[in-house]
Amino acid sequence: MKHTIYICIFFLCSCANVIAPNGGPKDINAPQLLETFPINNTSSFNNSNIIFVFDENIELNDANNILISPYSKKTPKIDVKKNELKLEFEEKLLSNTTYFLSLNDLIKDINEGNILNELNYMFSTGDKIDSLTISGTVIDAKSSEPLSSVWIGLYKSNNDSVLYKEDPIYIVKSRKNGKFSFSNLSNESFYIYAIDDLDNNLKFSIPNEKVGFYNEKVLSQTKGIEIRLFDETAIADSVKQISIDSLANSFGKLIIDSLPKTPTIIELIKDNNIVYRKSGINILYIDSLKAGIYSLRFIDDKNENGIWDSGNLINKIPAEKVILYPNEITIRENWDIVVEWQSNL
């Protein structure tokens, strides 16, 4: 007897809050900040250093985990004594500028090595703290998965060599969920570029470094920016046929309904291998599928060549957009599984 299951595609975004574990006989708490000199969010800042005081003795975890924005190649000098962290600026600060210091994962306690994951400080050399923001998400163009530890930079220029030669004005790193946020901006507009910087020079200098950009100039106080990182050297994955036992008869059918009218590629994936690829129009029937668990993705095939294409930075060509179906698809013997498309590429 044949059965039919109807599945609808919905795309939801969620945010997860990281909750620290509770108590116990062992000290599992990171150092806690007690006070700073000057205080956080100070305006008319004219000091040469900042002192952070903690509730226990500390040591450096990773001296590279310090980021100052607006971007400067010369980071502050770091000095740790007992429960104090001192940052000393070795170059002149810009006038009438709001600075943001990210010190995440910079220090840990000296006994148990508990790392302080989040520590930020802001000040202004002018008479006010600029507080406009630009925020968004960085994802992998090929897999649509969020990417962490990617550098995102704001630039005034949009010429074809910006990621080859220029330094960003502001810079941040994406978090574990791919989210990023600039939080100390004045009322200006910027071009946004991102790079998975393999050689730590903030330049596109290695052919297979992943890069990405946003197509339009962005005004401060903009959110929901999506940047898709691509590897210019990447090519489409090949289709791997599933070996089928000629004596087996455990097959089902997948029906994909209401496809977009634009050129679309449908890829069916099993065990991380593409087992089926076809350009889809309206309704697509995939018959004689071996019973098992599959995943599904849709590609906006702009050049209509039947495969996914990566992007090109110089020519400002983005990678073709990929959208994943959020749930596994279970193919069962003598069942028709119907997927209804309900989102535009």
C-alpha cells in the first residue's frame, strides 16, 4: 500500500544564550571585572593607558586576542600584575573618535585557567560616545552554515583592490553563530568585506582564502546584513551514485512541489555525498530512491549551467546562493514524500 507524507519548508532563525555552569568544589568561574580606570564609556578620554581590576589574580591566555576599533596595526602594550591588566597606547589616538576594545579570551585566572570569554571597553576622545551599529551574519556560500572567527571590515573605498591593499577602518570578528556587530559608529556609510584570513594579514593574499562582500553601501544603524563567504578556487561537488542491491525493493519517491520560477538546482544529499542533481521547474519527481535519510538543498542557478558556481572578488561576482532544507528527509519503502517549496531564493 502506498502512503504520502507532505512536508513544508520553513526557515527559522534562533539565537542561543550561553549559560555558565553552576558551582561545584572546583573553581570554574572566570575572573570577574571589579572596576576600570578610567571608567567604561568615558568621553573626552585623554589617558595613555587603561587599567582593569579583577576579583582574583590573572595571567594572559592569548596576547593576540586584543582588537581595537577603529583598526590599528599597533595594538596597545599589555602588562599583567597580580589582579590588574594594564593596556598602554603607544601611538596617538584619533581626535573626536569613539574607540571599542575587544579583549575576549585575552586573560584567565592564574589557578584553574578559567578564561574570561567576554571583556569589552569603550571610550571617546570627543565629547560623546558614538553608538550607532551595523550587524549581520557571515555564512559559508557553499554550505550555508554560519562561520565563526571571520574578520569583517568596514571600508570607505569600494575599488577592486580594497582587500588586496587597504586596511579596514573598523573591524570585528564573527562569533560562533556567525553573528557580527559593529557598535561604536558615527552617522556614516561604509562598504563591507569579510575574509577568513589564513595568514593573519587582513589581506586577500592566498588564493583559497574565503572572502565575501555586501553588494551595497551600508549606512550606520543597519542590521540583518548577510555576507556569504566563498573560495574562488572552489568547484561544484560531483554527483556520487548510490550503490543499489538488485535484490532489494525498499524504494520510495520524493516529490518537490511549488519550485520557484527562476532557474533552480535541486541537490539531494546522503551521507555527505550529492546523490542526485537536477534543474527544477514547477514539480520535480525523484523516483526509485533507496530507503534512508537524506538532506536537500536548493541553488539559485543564475548562469543556468546546472551546477553551483563560486564567486569572484575583483569582478564583484557573488557565489550562487544556496538554501538548505532545515530537516532531514526520511525515504521509506513504498511511500511518497512531498516537499512543498515555501521560500524564495
